[in-house]
Amino acid sequence: ITPDSHVPRDPRLIRLTGVHPFNVEPPLTALYDEGFLTSPELFYVRNHGPVPQVFDEDIPNWEISIEGLVEKPLVLNFKEILQKYDQITAPITLVCAGNRRKEQNTVRKSKGFSWGPAGLSTALFTGPMMADILRSAKPLRRAKYLCMEGADKLVRGTKDKRRDKDMTDISQPNGFYGTSVKLNWAMDPHRGIMLAHKMNGEDLRPDHGRPLRAVVPGQIGGRSVKWLKKLILTDEPSDNWYHINDNRVLPTMVTPEMSAQDRKWWTDERYAIYELNVNSAVAHPQHEEVLDLTTAGSSYTVKGYAYAGGGRRITKVEISLDRGKSWRLSDIEYAEDKYRDFEGDLFGGKVDMWWRESCFCWSFWSLDIPVPDLEASDAILVRAVDDALSAQPRDMYWSVLGMMNNPWFRVTITKEG
Ligand code: MTE
């Protein structure tokens, strides 16, 4: 029996680690084929500890505290959060900073486990804006950071039981999962930071933070704290074990050994990652898929996803069939265009994206390629560019945690028969 035996899970999800904690990605094509919104069953899961068991009857009394550098510390319960604050519903893509890490691990083992390119999912999230909640507690001018803490007790190293006595040992996780973001981001409605209690019109599922989580659009998934219990305003970034020891891109020359020996790599806030970098992947064809091009007609449609961070919009997705010598421009469909002015009911709610100019969802790109061009090629390469002209690089930037991997995506073509 695992600590999560109360949590229902879909057998299609691909397990990336052992039985516990639970970390899974959906098959990429199944995820892509669902369209812009991901069903809760297929939504990727990244847990660092056991899923808190929350009974239906306890949800109305689930409390969060707002404390630290505030004039009026507050405790709000779930009922108040629903009743006293405006609720918005908006489509947002969450992406794990480890998305595509497998490619880094193939080149050189990093400290993280091997995510394929499906460490991301999209849902219509419903709840109040974080800024409205924080404003009720009257933040002091000195407050610079919003620290968030969840209810999941972290898994501690079980090999060395002696460490359990010393909760101040920062080389091992302790306490609850937590992290921080800048307070001015949380107060800016155009950055879209919200609390969510629904995904696609349904109450959050246990793996995704039931009953309440933070959703930090355009930033790595690690900032979107699940099973949210505490909001603490501070003048320093979070000192939570996971804020310090995770979600960083250290300089590429830092080896696992160097990073274990010297704490300076972990305490330098410059290496912490927040906004997602521009990225893309091919969903059709899949790696290892056998295509019968004799029945494909005169062209085959290559397609996949692209996303950018910080609300930036993907402006170009380009495909090369000649190892990057020349590029073809693909078509792009934006989730925002579909949902921005959506009339009527979607999962029982009204979509309300009042950060109108920002893009917090993945986009889908596609390009018809004449069959002879595919037959003459040895690889499909894809790269995306965003509206700050950030482009996916040709080369990988390996780092010790293997995060934010975003070089040109490649599907190799081999010919049979
Ligand atoms: N929040 C808590 N309390 N505990 C966690 O383990 N994992 C984080 C984030 N929030 C985590 C958490 C990470 S690293 C990611 S990528 C996202 O949750 C994953 O959200 P999901 O499991 O709903 O897809």
C-alpha cells in the first residue's frame, strides 16, 4: 500500500519514477490529440511527497493563512474564498521545468528523472485572482516576495534515518513543499496568478492539489503550489528546501559533484528559474512511428505544440528537413484565439481572460509536407520563436538538474525496405 492508495489514476499515464512519489506524463500523441484542453485523467503529475487525503466534508473548512509582512494577517476558509472573491475561469498550460529532460540525460546523466516531451498539460482553471486575496491582508511596502506552502509533507531520505532527527539539515528535504515568486508579479493581474479550485469545470483531482492550488501562468510548474495552506509575504525569496535545491539552471560546467560540495550554487538566486523558455515538440509523427507514405497521398501533415514563457506569444514555428540549412514556416493555432471571446457555456462556466494580451497556453502548429520531401530527408527539425525574438537554440545547454531543455526538436527518419 502506498501513501497514495486513496488516489485514482489512469493506466495510460507513463510512470517516470518508482511507485512513490507519483510522477507521470501522458503519451504525447494522446495528449496532443485531445486538443488544447487536457482531460484531468491525462494531465501530467509531478509530486514530491504523498498526496494529502482530503475528505469532501472537510473541504468547506480547508483554511489558508496569509501572514508575514502584512498589515492584517488573515485566515480564509474555502467557502469564503469561493463566496467573497470574483472567480475567473481561464485556460492555462502548466509545464514542468523537467520537460524534455530525457534528451539531457542521454547526453550526460543529470540529477533529475527522464521526462519525455509530454511534461505539460492545459486546463481551464477556475478561482480568484491571487492579487485580490493578498490585498485583503494589506501587504506592507517592505514585502517583496510571495512564499507559498502546501500541505504535502516531503519525502525524506529514508536511507539515513539519523537525519530525521535534524529538521534543519538542508541537504535533505524537510517540512512542506514550498516556493516563492516576486510579489509584484502576484499583484499584477496581467500575469494571471490565481488560486484554483476547479479544472475544466470539475473540482480539482487529488493529484492536482485538491481542494486548492496556486496557478502561476507562464512560469515553470514548480511555482504552482498544490494543496495550498500558507501565503507568506517576505522581503527575501523562500527558504524552503525545494525552493533552494530545485528549479535552477546552474552554469553548464557545474558537475553533480561540484554542486554537492559547494552550497553557493544553490543559494545564488540568479540561477533560480521562473518564466518558461520557448519550446516545441513534434507530436505527429512520433519517434519510432512507422509511416506508410504510399497511402499518405501527396503530402503528410507534421504537427505538434509550441509554448513560450511570461505571457509571450509564439510568433513563428519553423521546420527544417535539411539539418537546419533551410526552414519552412508552419501554420499556428492559438488557444487564446479559441477561448478569448468564447460565447456560452464551457464546462458550466464563463471563460474570462482579462489578461487579454498575454499568452499562457500552448499553441498548435502544423505543416503539410510533400511526401517526396519527407522521403528525401533524414530528420524533421522544429524550432519556435516568441514575440521577444527568443528562439530555441540549436545546441543543448546541459545543466546539473537537466531543466528547461529546449534545443531544436528532432524526429529522425529512417527508411525501411
Ligand atoms: N505543490 C506541492 N504542494 N507539492 C509538489 O510536489 N510539485 C510542483 C508543483 N506544485 C508540487 C507542487 C511541480 S515541480 C510541478 S511541475 C507542478 O506542481 C505539477 O502540477 P501537476 O501535478 O498538477 O501537473
